[in-house]
Amino acid sequence: MNPAWPIEEVVLRPALTLLLAGLVPFASVRLLQLLTLPKAPAAGDADAARALAPFRQGAFIVGLVQIQLSWTMGITALGPSLVSSPDAPLSIAFAAVCAITTFLAGGVARLVEGDGPPKRGAARSQVLLRLRMVPWFTGPVLASSACAALPMIGYEPSGPVLRPAVVLLAFVGTALGVAYGGPLLSVLTTALRPATPAVRALAERVAEREGVHLFTVLRLPTHGARFANAAALPWARTMVVTDYIVELLSEPELEAVLAHEAGHLSEGPRVVLGRLGAVILLLFTVSTGVRLAEVVAPGSSYAILGIGLVIAVPILLSVRNLARRMEERADAHARANASEEALASALLKLHHDARMPLVTGRKRVHPDLYDRLVACGRDMGPRPEPPPRRAGLLSGLVVSAALVAVPVLLELLTPIAPEDVQTAGHDAARWRLRVDPWDANAMLALAWATRRDEDLGRAEAQAAEAMRLEAAPADLMELEAELLAARHRCAEARLRFDAAIEQRARERFEAGMWEPLQLGGYTLPPTLVRDCGYGVVLTGEDATATRP
């Protein structure tokens, strides 16, 4: 173990980060429940879908925020005592573990919205189900991260030079990752498995009616969790169904749902490119584009990210409208190639099981259940009012702001200023290192406090660690002078402190200062003065460092 670091920074910080990643979703869901769902709807409550809508809206917002926070905390949880840099592979892997832990815990925490007390084994079912979803989401991320690491920039005497062929390769790799990374990784990890022969035969039958040759049908085991869904990947001529939807629906109803998905498989190349293109562009900008910008034009990464988002938002909105039209088209194909009544019955079962309202009041990709049933010929009567949205939106933003505020406040309350390094003490230094283990000033402060405890070996190790963290050279030299003096190596200590003075002067003049520099106000290492004869001569109000 690195002697420079307290044991809590080596062991307890990563353990606490992982523990928080698992516990925060339970706290945030409980808070959302108090704000939007003080009393969970009872089983069979006809108005349950309306009552749950605000809670679900808030939970969606908070879920995205807390997963991102877990990732961010995980990146810095492994400090310099364990990894060489915050973007080391081990740091990224630990950040992924933290984000996945939050994702899994969120599924368990949201059991509070169920109809009645959670059944035995419900938590296990949710964890297993969400674990199977992880490869689907991480496949594109892994592909884009690998592409971002390609040598897209060469270095010549004139400066960095882009390698267009490698950039093009990175873009193509990111595109393939978005299109196939999730399904491929899911199949390789057995998160997705081949569908049963009966389901495959049914899917092939409805695909044939669309004139599409189906490549494969995959099933997502649900382990008893209530997750009824089906999806189509037009670019891969693939369907995915969950075990639960097969259990929930009758064969004619399942055929109607699969006919809907077959309608997606027959979408044209322009539609497929439109669906994928926006995601590819956004992921390429966030991963590869930001990295390229930082190397070619340091400090421009945030500008590139902002430009990418500005471009991507209207594209994503346009793609959403396109996707809405494709959902209406797929419903029309299902009504024509299966049965209107079977499709209506399947939609009613799915929405009742998920406790979704007839009308949402939002511009979603899927049309509201009310509109889909009317299109199937059902007489639904007057259009109902949508559930309230403001409470869920405000509650989600409030809880998200509270989550974000905690690390921000810790960051603001714990910094150690350069002028306070020698006097900050153990507690202040350790608290700062708990918040940011890469803070060189905190490590310097810890080394000074350790020196005062006469633990010279550990203080020297901490000084070396501060150097690795790129502490200010002059501050580091002053500490080294003190440690040399404590070892009775006075000649070396004097030279080191003189070097600190020269370094500070050089920094001032290199910064463009032209007026004469008065050599006063420097912090003298105590042992250098006390034991090595480095005196202070006072003349009026001026104090000047001298050697006898």
C-alpha cells in the first residue's frame, strides 16, 4: 500500500462510493414518493395509471441524473494511490460498475409503485432483468470509446495533425457500434437468447406478409418481472420479445404485436438511416469529437460539445416525429396483416398490466392508447383529460438538484488555498482528499501535517505524491527544504529553499511583471530557520530571508 495515503483513501473511498451508488436510488425514490405518490394505488384501482404518472415522470428524470452522478463519482473514486490518472482503464471500469449498480438499485427501488406489497423474489427478478439490459446499452458506449482511442492525431514539428482516414474509421466504428453493438454484446453474453420455435414461427409468418426475410428472433428472459415488450431492428432484420409478453398475450394478440414489429422491418433505408443517424452523430460528438477538439484546439471541448448538442437537438426532434409516423404506419400494417380486434385487445392488456393512462398529454413516439384503440375501430367515447404533469416534472427537478448540490457543495467547502497549505492540518487535508483525491494542495497540506507529527518517512512519501499530482514547484520546494532540514541536511535544505525563491521570482517575471520584485513575504520552513541557521533580519517593516 502506498505510504503516502491514509488507508481510508485507498479502501474506504471506493467502498463508500459503491455503497452510495446502491443506496441513493432508494433515497431519491422515497423522496419522490412523498412528493408525488404519498399513497400507492391499490390493486385494481381504476385511476392507478393517472395517479402514477407524476411519480414515473419524476423518477425518469432523477434516474438519468443519478446514473450520471454515479459515473462521475466512480471516475474519481480510485485516486492516485490506485491508478495513474482519472481516465485510466481501471477508473473507467469502476465508474461503469457504479453506474450499473445505480441502474440495478433503481429497478428495485421502483417496486414501490407496484400494485400491492412486492412479491417474494421481486427484487431478485428486477436485478436479473436489468442486468440483462446492461449489455444492450453498453455495447454502443464500448464501441464509441474504443473508436475514440484510435490514433486519429499525428504530431509533427508544426503541431498536431489530423489523420482523416483514422477519423473516418472511428466514425464508421461508432456507427457500427450504435447499430449492432448492443444486440451483439447481448447475444455474446447470453443476455438475449434465441426465441422458442413457436414464437419464431409466428414472427416469420407475419414478416413474410410484409415481404421481409427475418434474420433472427431473440428473447429477453424476464425472470418473473413484469416487463412486456417487443422490438424490431430493421437494419438487422431482427425481432426481440420478452418472456413476459409471450406469457401475457394470447396467440392472436401476440401475432398482432409481432405484425406491428414486422411493419417496422419493412421501413425504407432513409427511415432506418434517419433513426440511426442522430444517435450516431451525438455519440460520435460526445466521445471522439470532444477528444479531437481538445487536442487540436485546447480548451474548445465544451464549445464543440455545445455545438454538437445544438445541432443534435433539432435532429432528434425531427427523428422523433419520423418515429411517431412510423409507429402509426406499423399499427396500420398490423391491423391489415393480423386483426384489428386482436391488436386492440393486446394493447389494452399491455397498458393495463403496465398501468399506463389512456392519454399522456405528451408528444411521445408511440401514439396514446386512446388514439390507437380508436384507429382499431373501438368506440372510446370522449377523450379523457391527461394526467397532471407539473408535479412530476417539478419534483424530478427538485430531487435532481438536491443530488447534484451535494457534490457541488463539498467541492466548494473543502478546497485548500495555496497560502494555507502549511497550516491546514490533517482533518482539512483528508476531507479534501475524500472529495478530490487528485488535489495536489491537499496532499501538500497532508505532508506538512505529517511532518509536524515527526513522521518523516511518510511525509517524504506524501511530498513525492504531491510531485506526481503536479503540485506548484515553489510550494513543493519549500516542503522539501523543510524535510531536508529535519534530516539535518542543512546545505541541501538551503539550496532547495533558494531554488523555491528563484522559482517564485521566475514565475512572476514570466507572467509579464515589469516592476522590480521585492523578495519578501516568503514562507520560511521552520526547521530550516531553527536548526540550519537560516535567519530573518528585520529592517523596519520589511523582512528578508538571508543566510548567515
